[in-house]
Amino acid sequence: MGNYDDIINLPHPSPKGRPRMDMADRAAQFAPFAALTGYDDAIDEEGRITQQRVQLGEDGAGQLNDLLIELSAMISTRPAVAVTYFVPDGKKEGGAYLSFSGVLAGVDGVKKRLVFECGTAVAFGDIMSLTVL
């Protein structure tokens, strides 16, 4: 005879006056608890790698300036260009280099930026390379 033979076949007790908790809610109370909320996100952010901005040399800046003047003169032909430019990171030092190709709508000398037909604008100071396609 076992230790629990007297209660093993009794019906399972039900709460009186309250509905029984469903299985999903019952399981939720045993879910793992993260005492340091946001800690994992902070670790991921710290490990995220950004690139440093590279400054064009005097020759590169001169070539870019000449190409911008040339593009300004031929803007009526709506030239297609490819540009690689720097985008600063909003959370930490550095950023990323992005490449974009599109039809140029204008060279804005006042705001110092290239404006594409799709609405994208790239500041002159962020341009790393520019090629007419």
C-alpha cells in the first residue's frame, strides 16, 4: 500500500465562487522575468558597429566640386547619377555609408544638396563619391 492511496482517486478540487483560470493565463505567471529590462537592448546597441566618416582630400573635394558644377549645367537633361554618401548614426558616434542611384532633379546651391526626382536629398558634405551614369 502506497503513501497516497487514500487521496489518489479523489476528484480535483475546483475554486468556489470564481471561474477556473485558463491555461494560457496560468502559464503566463510562470514566464521568465527580466529584472533588468532594456539591458539586452543596451548590450546589442553597444555591440553594433558603425563606420567613421572619411573626409575627402583636397583633390577629391576639387573633383567633386567640378562634377557638381557640370551637373548643374546639364540638369535640364535629367542625368542619372550614382552617389555614395555618409549618414550619421542617431544613437552613437559614426554612421553608415549608403549608395543610391537615381535621376537628378536639381543641384541646390543654397541648401548645398543634390535633389533627386524621387524626393531623396543628399548634402554635398556627406558625399563620398559621385558618378554620372
